[in-house]
Amino acid sequence: MTTTALPARDTATLHRDAVLALSNAVRAANAAAGPEEALRPLTTALPLLLGDRVAHLRPGGLKPGEHQFSVSGVFLLTPDARHNLLVAETGFPAEQHRLTIPADLAHPGWVVKHQRPLILANTDRDPEFRQILKTSRMGSALYGPMVWRGQFHGQLVVASQARDTYADVDLEILVAFAEAAAAAWIAHGGPEWLRSLRR
């Protein structure tokens, strides 16, 4: 029995598509009515853009009963620096809108502490991974810090069910989106909005 080899990723096309997607997302963010609305075009674009589209077909990509899907969103650091608050989410269950987790919890907490991007290509290989999505454990994840003038405001997060969905090329693109998200957040008065939301 012969098996057909799955295609390697075309990173040149991915970079071209990323430039276009980022341009369109920033244009929509600039026209948004408020800070969460400004973040949403960025989080909406990421699951459509990033990741190996055939990761779920590779050996070990999915476990029995799993199916491939992706989620994205922003974890904002609350003004008291005690929590990460989920906003502008795509693909999360509706009841997890404005989910709050401790600021030091698992890998989002690592990003808060170190203010550096992070890739978990296969979460099964990381004993520190904690399930945040209510419906299932994700197999691959990316985290990109949103930093403005040296101040950490939050992080852009993308995750997929299949293991090894994301690679370094995806993290590089996520970091560019996270930098755009930080600028959009500040331009739309995000810190003031967050303070009023948390009162």
C-alpha cells in the first residue's frame, strides 16, 4: 500500500498573503468604533491565515474523536495586573466571552512575565500547558505580546486542535499582527476602556 505525501507549506505565498491580510486588518482596525472592535479584524484574520492546513492529516495530528479547528483572541492584562481578560475572540464558545484567568496562569502567564513571543508546536510535549478553551484541549498554540512604548498591554493568541499546526514562520507573522494590535489598542483608547470595564 502506498501513501501520498502531504505537501510542504509554501512560505513565500504565506508571507505574501500575510502582508495583504495585515494591511486589510489594519485598515479595518483604523475605521473601528472602539478598542475591542479595532482588535477584532486582527483576531478574525489569523485563523484563516496561519498554520499548516494539512496538520490534522499528519500522523499524530489529531487524537481519536478530535477534529481540526482554530481559535484566536486577545488576552488583555487588567489594570491591577492580576488577570488576563479575553476579548475580540474568534472561535471560542460564546460563554467564554470576557473570560478572566489569573495573570500568572500557564503560558499566557509566561508571556506576561517575560513579554516575549512563544510557540507551542505540540502542547502534548509541554507538561506546563493548561487547557483554557472550554470545549477541548488545543494541540498547537502561538502567543504574541502587545507592547507599547515598553509597557505590556496584552497578548494575541492563536491555537489549533491539531498538533504541529504552527511553526516559526507563523510566530513571526503573529508578532507583526501583535504589534499592529498594540497600536490599534492605544489609538482607540483601549487602556481607558479597559479601566471603565473593570470598575
